[in-house]
Amino acid sequence: MVVNGQNYLDVFKLNYATTGQNKFDSSNASTSLNEMNGDLTIPFPVNNKFTILSGLSHEMTTASFNPDRKQ
């Protein structure tokens, strides 16, 4: 069996996404959904064939689920 991996690594990734105003079905209020994600990957080479990957991930999602909250 032969296994080939990719020859690159995204060491740092960051993305941000937001939606427009989403309406509640129980009132006339609305809210937006915001999301931010980040990944840091640290490679630890063992030898010329093997590398151990470690790292950190961060995810943050914000929204208001109270339709009566004033924005």
C-alpha cells in the first residue's frame, strides 16, 4: 500500500463570517449571527518521513436569542 500526503501545511488560518438580519418567527425582532474561527498548527518533524501535528483552535459564535432585546 502506498500513501501520499500533501506537500504543504496551513500553519495559520483565520476566518470571519456574518449573516444579515435573521427574523424570529415569534416576533418582529431580528438578530445577526457572527462567527470567527482561528487555527494554529505546529508541525514537529520526527524524521524525513514522519511529522507530528499539534496546535490550537478557537471558535466564537455570537447572536442574540432574545427577540425582545434592543440592539
